[in-house]
Amino acid sequence: MLSREDNELITQTDAGTPMGNLMRRYWLPALLSEEISAPDCAPVRVKLLGEDLVAFRDTQGRIGLVGEHCAHRGTSLFYGRNEECGLRCVYHGWKYDVEGNVVDTPAEPGASDYKKKLRHTAYPTHETGGVIYTYLGAKEKQPLFPNYEWTQVPLEFTYVTKGLLECNYLQGLEGECDSSHLSFLHRAFNRDGNQPLYQADSSPVYETEDTDFGVRLIATRQAPDQQQYVRVSSFVMPVYGCVPAGRAAGELDGYEIHTYVPADDTHCWRYDMGFRRGRAVRDDEVHRRKQINPDYTRIRNARNHYLQDRQIQKTQTFTGIQDFLNHDACATESMGAIFDRSKEHLGVSDKAVIAVRKYLLTTVKELQHGKEPPHIVYQAKKNWFPHIDCFADLLPEKMTWQQHFDYLTEAAQKENPASFAAQRKAAS
Ligand code: FES
Ligand SMILES: [Fe+2]
């Protein structure tokens, strides 16, 4: 349970709010590469942390992410002409480059140098793995773009989907820190794979560990034959949930990064990014795309009750709703746009949710008192994170996960032997 004050503190991310200030210290996904796929293509609207922005790819392929409303008299640049290395407003032709410089004010007298005095809102971008990231904070605090493993593998080894979640970002994020819902919300009555393990033990024992990047979450279930089923996930500051999902059976594989970026306080963008370590991803593996409309809303949503089928709910699946994505959306959107956490009743199974909230609240309060937040990288030699990894494995009953995965501490400074980088090194 959170007090009303803490609930507001942790859920509000507009400019000037404490959590908004914290989020603005990190690189965040802003849109997919496919949304502005070619030079001079149509610009798109981007809503991020309550800010109205427009993204465009200029004639030279450079990406601009600028304030939506023209600096002149506010017309939306979404309708603008993307031409000759800039975005031109349709009202009086003012033109902006990717850095927010006003490069033309054709309605002003020829000799006017008015435009030189103007600077439009423009944010830096970084494109990798089919995602365009941005940094919305102060220029002098801009960190390096973090070299996560999923941003280092070849593009064809990755996949990504984006969808609108119609609730506050924290509700989505908390779902990634909650292994016990796998035994219920996502249950299929006749499914193979790990489902029997989730069902055999529906109350996992949780361990949590605060780290330099966020919180490591370990859920252990009892398994047959004196084994234990251990799932290790990572909450990575400020909105990433790394989970051992999306793996192909029998392969040494990457994992999925489920990201909940606030659009505003009552909507967020869920990005599901995944990667393979040893091969290209096949199109048919990215089944979630089928759940999403061209405008990135979900086909199954609250207005059509997620197309829940009560007969299937009786006979085949716990929810009667198709696909994990929609299960999660139903569970988190139906709490209301911003859930009032002073009304909840947490149990032992919520240990990881509590740990992640605490980490975020501590960090945001410390920043209010001038302490620098964690996991912001300024030095190239520190831009390496083998200890952000996650997996689901059957281990002998007596073995600890630390014995099995010895690279998983910051102090280890050791490459994960299964990582893309380690495999590339071994092959060379
Ligand atoms: S409002 Fe954009 S040029 Fe006038
Ligand atoms: Fe889920």
C-alpha cells in the first residue's frame, strides 16, 4: 500500500514533477523506426511524458524530434511539409531543422534575422534495434546511450512491437515484477512448455536484490525430481522490465524487454523488444504484431471487453482472452487510469512489486534532495552491463542461483558466457 502522496509522486511524470524530472535523466524509447521509415516521409505525432512532439526523418536520413506546435503561432507541425532537410509549417512556411533551428521564416521581410534569435524545442535521438530513443532532459546532464546487449546484436536478430496501454505506466511495469500472475492470468489448461511448472507451484518464493541498475527479481518454484524452477528478471531504471520470455525451445536465447514509457499520466507505450543471440528472428515468431492496429492501439481493448470469450474461459484458458499482451492489458487497464494504491491489500506474493516501488520512490526522493540517480552512464568503460540478464531454468534443489550464474553481480565484471559478445569472441 502507498499513501496518496507517494502514489501521486510515483505516477506523475509531466515536466516539472519529481518523477518527470527523474524520467528525464534517462534515454527512453520514443517511437519505432518503421513509423518514419524513409527520408522525407510523413512526420508522426509522439506523446511522451506529457509532451506533444513530432518526429520526422529529414532528406539526409537524420531524425528530428521537435515540439509539435510551431513557434510562430502554434499550428501543428504534424501537418508540415517534410522537405529539403527540414520540416516546414503549413501556415506561414516557417521551417525547422532536426536540431530545432528555425532555418526559414518566408513571411518575414527578406533582411530579417528574426529566425536567428529563435530556438524550437528539439530533443536528441538514438536509433537502434528498430527503436528510436530520446533523451528529454537538460543538455548538460545527457548521459551516454546505454550499450545494453539487446542494442548491440544485429538488427535482424531483434524484434519489437509497440502498443498503447490505457493506464498509468506503473501499472504496466508492476506486471513485469510479478511472477505469480503467470500461474493464473496467462494460464492455458492444456499448454505444454513451462505452464505445468507455474501450475504445480503457484506461490513462488521471491528474493529481490537492489543493484546498480535497478532491482533483480528471483522467483523460485518447487519442481519435480528434486529440482527448482528459478526465474530471474530485472527491473532496469527507469521503465524496463527484462523478463525470460520469448525464447525458442532448446535454443540459447536472449530475452524480452518490456518497457512502459509514459505518454501522459493515464496512457503509456508498451514496447516489447526481444532478441536472439545466434540467429535472425523469423517473422512468424513475432505473433504480438497481430494484436496491434496500424495506429498502435490494440485490437482487443477495454471498449470491446478484450473480445473475451466466456466459453473459452470455461474450457481452455484462465481469462478467455487471446494473447499475453491482452491478458496484461485487461489486468492493468481495468484497475482504472491511475490506480489508487492506498486502497490495495498486498500479500507475500507482492514482494517484488514492493521492492521496485521502493527503489523508484527512494530514487525520486533522493533526487529531490540533490542526489544523482543510479544507472546513468557518463564513462565509456562503464557502459557495459553483462549483469543485466534474465533466464528461467531448472536447477538442482540445493544449488543457489548465484552458484549457477556467477557473472550476475556488478563486482564480477565478467561477460555472460551465453551473451552475443562472448559468442562472437569465441567464434573469432
Ligand atoms: S504558425 Fe507556423 S508558420 Fe505561422
Ligand atoms: Fe503478464
